[in-house]
Amino acid sequence: MWFELVLLLACIVLGARLGGIGLGATGGIGLLILVFGFSLPPGSPPSIVLGMIISVITALANTRT
């Protein structure tokens, strides 16, 4: 369990240092390692949060001309 926590924190720190798309890439790499390396079940996607993000981006895109 401690190694999984260290791996998670390392991915977060590395992603924060890379910034932008690097944050998403290191998160995906960490998820792949945890799912396939440690056989942990992946969680369900946060559909409510994704819907909120999409609606805010759509609203912002419509206000700019």
C-alpha cells in the first residue's frame, strides 16, 4: 500500500512539474501502472464532473466573439 501511495504522489509531482498535457499523461501512466501492475480495479468515470466542465467550456466558447 505504501508503494502505491508513493507512486501516486510521484505521478502528481511529475505531472505538476511538466504542466499542461503532461499532467494528464502522467496521471494516465500512473493509472495504467496501478491497474495492470497492482491489479487494482479502475473507478468509474466522474460523469457529473465531466458534464459540468463541458457545459462551462461551451458557455465560455459561446460568449467570445
